[in-house]
Amino acid sequence: MQLNLSGRLVSRLTHSARGGLFMVMVAAVLWGTGNVVAKSIYGISNTNPVSVAFFRMLLSVPALFAIGSLTLGRRMFSVHKRDLPFILAAGTLVALYQAAFYASIPRVGVAIATVIALSSAPVIVAVLSAILTRERPPRIVIVALTAAVMGTFLLTNVKPSAQQTDVPGGIGFALLAGLLYAINTLVGRRLGNEGRAHPLQIAAFGFAFGTLVLVIIAGTTSGLVTQYPLEGWLRLGYLGIVSTAIGYGLFYAGMRTTSASSASIATLMEPLTSTLIAVLILREPLSPQALFGALLMLGAMAVLVTGKK
């Protein structure tokens, strides 16, 4: 009885616009928790960003295939030839996004990198959607987009630092991350529209390929760090299974009924979640400016949800 009820609930969420948007928001919340966990790993081990990104994706792959096999059976390993290039592209884009984002952090800092990458993505999606797919965002999405981008800038306290030695390079990497994130949103929307590939197939096969991409990147940069204490492996496990496997599974499922523009705005729940965790759990102070930014973002999400039918 419980399995039937769960199946009906998932089916309703997947096939409704509000349900799909809700799944994208939940995915962004899980990514936001992952940012805090990832940051904590640097305090207990001598690692590097590419290694954290690699193990995050690597540990998600077995979980995705296991869940997919239990859910889909043999269908899990039957991927339509037309979808395979887009699935591999999605995994590559996620891997490259992480690499570009982490490359921007030491150049301009976490705050500025987050603002530029995550705030530029919805704008890029809206522009690309209008040009490539002729998906012109309605007024309600434009209002939500404006509020969300303003909220993100206010939420993140951006202050220049003397340690930022390569600001132009850092901004370039952050913008590249935003572009890759935006393109991945459009790819996810395309796969969702076709409806042939299951979200678990997209994430599992895509991330398996993305892991290989990160191995190549690690081999040409700082290398892979494989030594972690038990607590470090547990946190990497959370990143791989909860934040990545479950998070992206929900994201690709939600993209079946969510427009690319709306989804890109909903994913701004990620920095909002990270900030709330820092304030409520880590006891970091929240300025009035940041509080207003958080309220703006919550208002943007409310506008999107109430506007979906």
C-alpha cells in the first residue's frame, strides 16, 4: 500500500508543472546542503576542488545505477540512440561546470564566484531559450527572474579582497560556469521534452561519462587526492548519494514539466539554502541586506509556484 501511494505521488509530481518545479527546487536545496558539506571537507583533509568534484560524481554513479535497476529493471540499461549524445553531454556539462566554478574560487573568492555563476545562468537561459528554442519567458517569469537575480546579489556579501590576484580570470571562469550551467538546463529540458530517457538513466550514464572527463582534467592539473579520514569519506558519500544522485535525479525528473527559464530561477534556491544553513547552524551573522535578498528570492519562488498550473 505504501509503495502504491509513493508511486502515485511521484507520478503526480512528475506530470504536473507545479510538481516538476517543486522537484527542481528540492534538488537545488540538496545542492545547497552539499556546498556546506564540501566546504567542510577542506577543513579535515588536504584536498583540492577537482578531487572533491571527482569523488562527488564517482560515488553518485553506483547509487544511481542501483536505484535505477530497482526502479526500471532491464530498461535502465536500454538507452535510445537519439538520447545518448545528449545524456553524455549533460554529464560532461556538469563536470565542466564544477571544474570552471572551482577554478574561479581561488581567483575571486567564493562569494563573487557564486554570484556571477548562479546569477548569470538564468539570464543566459532566458536569452538562449528565446534564440534557440523560441521559448520566450512570460511576464511572470521575467518578474521572478529579476527578483531572484537581485536577491542573489544581496544575499551574497561581495567584498573585494587583496588576495584576489586574477580578478579578470576569475570572472571569466565564473561566467563560463554560468554558461555551462545554463546549457545543461537546456539539455535537461530537451531530454525531458522527448520523454524517452528516464531521469535516472540521464544522471547515471551522464555522470559516469562526466567522471571520466574529471579524471582527464585532474591528470592535467593538480592531480587526484585519494587519502581522506573516515569522516571525510562519509561527507564525500553524502555529496555523492544525497546531494548529487538524488539531487540531479529530481532535477532531471522535474525538467519534464518545467520550462528552462523557470528551472534556472528555481535552482537559485541553492545559494539561499547554503546561506540559511550558515546562519541557523553555523551561527554566521546575516546582514539586513542579505536578509532582504533572501526574502526577494523566496518571493521569486512563490511567484513561480503560484503562477504554475
